[in-house]
Amino acid sequence: MLEQLFGSTTRVKLLRLFFANPEREYFVRELTRRIDQRINSVRQELKNLEEAGIVAQLQRERKKYYRLRLDFPLFSELRTLMLKAQLLYERDLAKTIASIGQIKYLVLTGQFLGVKDLPTDMLIIGNVNRSKLHRLLKKFQEFFEYDINYTVMSVREFEFRNQLTDRFIFDIMENDKKVVVIDKLTKPKKQKKTENEKKR
């Protein structure tokens, strides 16, 4: 989608990377490696972005570094566009995952929401074709620019670990920074009070 808007895959990948790390500086070869594009293409798009006032060039230790210009007049608008594009990709990802198995619970967290200290970015509970899931995530990682850490477990394993107050499960389920995409887990039923308990 953004490729059609901006007219260049390399430009879109650069913008996504810069807006994901607005305070960071990159040198050309690092950018080439991070977005997996040819160096001549990266240099050309950096020149275009610099001329547009979106990125600034810095010289340090005989190396040219580039970083996002926070004072760019359309900074907020571009950042919003990048975030919305990522949300669309996340929805497409979740929808596609749901089609390759019987999933009871699917949650996005971790790097999807900018949280880097969680042990996983995606928790899937249910039955899913793992080889298809691996291929699918490998394809989507081209957009996200980072490795997606994911965890798959059966409903039985989840219920067992949840009853034990497993730290991994607790950190995911009790974390506010998560997006629950699918939730078909059976909620534990509340026990009815007996007549004697009601009188107390």
C-alpha cells in the first residue's frame, strides 16, 4: 500500500525504520543491512529524503550518519501514517494466522506495541500448522523490520501453566500493553453459593 503511495519500496522501508527509531542515527551500510536493499538504492533514497527535509545527514568519525528530522513540518502526519499502516498489516497478519488453524486465543504484544522486555511478541493458544505459521511470519517480517518472537501452546498446556501462576503466562495476560485479537477461551464458571453460605 505505502509502496504505491511513495513510489519506492526502499523509501518506505527507510521511513518505517526511521519512524520506529526517531532518535537513532544510522550509517549507510547499517541501513542497507537493516532493510535488505541495495546500497545504491539506499543512497539515492536517502538523498531524496534529505532534499525533502525528512532526514538530516551528520558527519562523525569520517562516516556519514542519517537520522530523522524531528522538526520536519509534517513529522506528526507521517508518523501517524506509518503507525496506521502497521496496524493494517497487524490486522492482516492476525486474520491470516486465524485461517491456518483452530485458534482459541491470539494476542499481540511485545515489539508490536513497543514493549521490549517481554519474552514473546505473539501468544497463540490452540492448534495451528507450525510450518505454515513459520513461513507466514517470515513473509510479514519484511514489513516489520524485526524478528517476530512467537509462542504456540495447546489449551491444555495453557490451562495447566495458568493454574500454576506460571510467570511467563502471568506477564503476558496481566500486561496492559497487548492487543487481544481472538479470545475463545472458556472462562472459569463462578461457583454458586450454597444456602448455608448465603446465610453467613
